[in-house]
Amino acid sequence: MGDILITDDERDIRETISDILQDEGFTTRVAANADQCMAEIAQEKPALMILDIWLKDSRMDGLDIMKAVKRDHPDIPIVIISGHGNIEIAVAAIKQGAYDFIEKPFNIDHLLVVIRRAMEASHLRRENTALKRGDTPPVELIGDSAAFRTMRAQLDKVTRSNGRVMLTGGAGAGKEAAARYIHANSSRAHAPFVSVASVAIAPDRMEDVLFGRESPERGIEQGLLEQANGGVIYFDEVADMPPGTQAKILRVLVDQSFTRVGGHDKIQVDLRVISSTTKDLQAEIASGVFRQELYHRLNVVPIAIPSLEERREDIPVLAGHFIAHLSKTQGLPLRALSQDAAAELQTMTWPGNIRQLRNVMERVLILGETAGEISPRELPGGEDVDTGDGRIVLSGGLATLPLREARELFEREYLLTQINRFGGNISRTAHFVGMERSALHRKLKSLGVMTSNKTGGRIAYFDEGE
């Protein structure tokens, strides 16, 4: 997100603003005069500046600093504050490039609203600059499981058209990566990819963010739809879009045009729309939360993004990819994943999907050893199983059962774990556990393991020979 640089000659003011913003989750730096301010900018460019116009005992006032910053860093939003403000100063500051003007004593709620809007603007400008430079990272889809290959084949088909795509799947499954893959391999790859995080935008801000705004004081502010013109607009978690906005987006899809908030002119746009959701949109429609007409407009080509548990075979290669990426970008240790740790990862549950796997690998690299292979002990839930002398500590429940019942329970859970690990492939499971395929079938049947696809939560497996 970047940090916020606060420059004010009054210590109480700058520290109060800093404390408020830190309480809201922002990262801040402070400066008391022009020299400190410029030094902080030279050290690291901030995402946003809060700048007092009048700086006592300083070689430049706020407007001078703003001119210098706008010359070298035009993408940094600057919010001007002053206890001596009047309308002339406010207008002059905005004309010279200020994002907004706040007069002391300021209202905290108003300050936070302005800061959030300005940070939105900062994020969009950085993203657009990266797009124009063409330095966005290449889109990588990693895997080789059957579920992954099926998904990628579907994505490859839709890259050749301009049809609207609806991506469904669990949180963290990789829906945005799939959307970016479609864009990067389409005829629109040279044009912007603009993401709309519906859940992160306040409902009363949604239309300003999407359609832009016109006002005498601020002039024209482009919205995300206008910025995506010629490229792709990606509605992330579209089910969280406010009902009123849904109706207006439906009209945009029909007319390929819209009007900015406060404006009168029709803005024509050429957009490809990709949407995603973790929710059941049919249920949302039935409950009156989502518009059926919009659903039919967006759901031209539905593509399901498989969960990580549906593509367990890909877990080791994904984990290795994350280790290499975290080592390169964050300087974390570059370690190999042991075979036992890879197998352990394949047996774990992954409600957070690929995002959760990435977080687990980051945690291991930060808290684990600094060298050597990653062992199962370092994984969440992997502690205190192996005593180190070849013995395994039994859980309390298993340790209290008679031998026959304990053996059956162990065999059942062991085989279920291996079937899960190999994505339901009975032939590969049989090869790994050292059994004939027919013998494994009989064993599973004797243990009461169901083989139907509708198993009420039990594993469904398949046989390559069937």
C-alpha cells in the first residue's frame, strides 16, 4: 500500500495525525520542516503526503514543496492542511495539483475519508503507470494435475474471444490470477487490466470509484471504467456490489457508455468484463440481493476454478514456486522441500486454498530453520509426532483402542490420506502403498470407504484403468 508522509511544524498536530492513521492501519512517517520532508521523499517515495501550507522556520512553504514534488513525482497525491486557510488558498493549492484541502481544526472523520480516497487514487495511479510502462509481472499459472489442465484449457479457449467470463471458486483459489491470464493472452493484452475489489469499496463510494466524478472545484476525476477503456475490467467478488450500482453496471453493459457522477456527457467505453465470486449467485438472486439480469449478462462463459484440495498433486510444485518467489522478493532463505514435508502438505486441509499455502510457506521460511530441507516438523500441526528414535507418539484416542480396532482405524485413515494426496487416483495410490489395484479396491470396500462421487464429504476416487 505504501506509507503516508505527514509534514507539519506543530509537533502535536503531526503526531496526532500519525497516531490516528496508524490506528486505522496505515504506515506513517513525519517531518517538521521542508528539509526533513524532502529528505524523507528522497529516501523513499511515499504513497501520499499530508502537507501543512505554513511551515515555520523553513526554507520552503507547503506550496513550494508541493510544486517540487509534483515536478518529480506527479503520481503522489498531496492533501494540504492549514490553520490559516481560506477559499483562495484552497483553490490555488488544488489548481497546482493538490488532491484536497483541509482546514484546521479538522474533523477526524472527514480527514479519514479524504485520506482513504487519496490512497485509492494513489493505488490506481501506480497501477496505471505500471501498465503503461509494461512492467507488470508475467502471469504464471502453475500445475499439472487433471483439474488444473482442465481449467487452463477452458481459459485458453476464452482468451480468443471477447466474451464475458464468470469465474467461481473458493477464496484464495486463484480467480484473479485466472482473470489476468485471460487478459495477458488475449488481443487486449496491450491495454489496461483494472481490478474492482467490490468488497473493499464503501457502498457510498462505489459509483464515484467506478464512474468518476465531475465538479467545479475538482474538475474531472476518471473512474475505473474509464481507465479500463480498451482493456479488461475485473469485478472481484461481484456479489458484494451494491444493488443500486448493479443496475447502473447493467446499463453500461447494454449501452457501452455511462455518465460520470455530477456530469452530463456520455462516456463511450470498449470493455471486456470478467467477474468472480465465492458465493452462490443463484441463491443471492433468490434472496433478492443480486439482479438476475446482471447475472445473465456476466455469466456468458462460466469457469470453475478448482480448490487446492481438488489439485493436491500440484501442491509440491506450488510450494516450491512460493519458496523461490519469497526468497527473491523478501530475502527469505531459499530452502528445498523434503519429500516428507511435501507429502504432509498434500494431506492437509486447505480452506484458504493457494493463498493459504503461500502464507504457510512464508511462515515456515520466517520462523523455521535458516538452511537445509524443510521438514514436516516445521509445518503447522506437524510438531511433536516423531520422537526422533523411530517411534511415533499415538494420539490419545488411538492409544486406548484394542489392536484390531486401532489397526482398522489407522488403515482407513492412512488410505484416505493417500487417496487425497493423489487426487483420488486409485492406481497411483496403489502403486505408492505397495498394493495391487484390485487388492486396494477390496481393502477400501472392507473398511467402508465409499467410492461414489456423491459421498457426503468422503473421498471420491477414480481408477485410470476404468
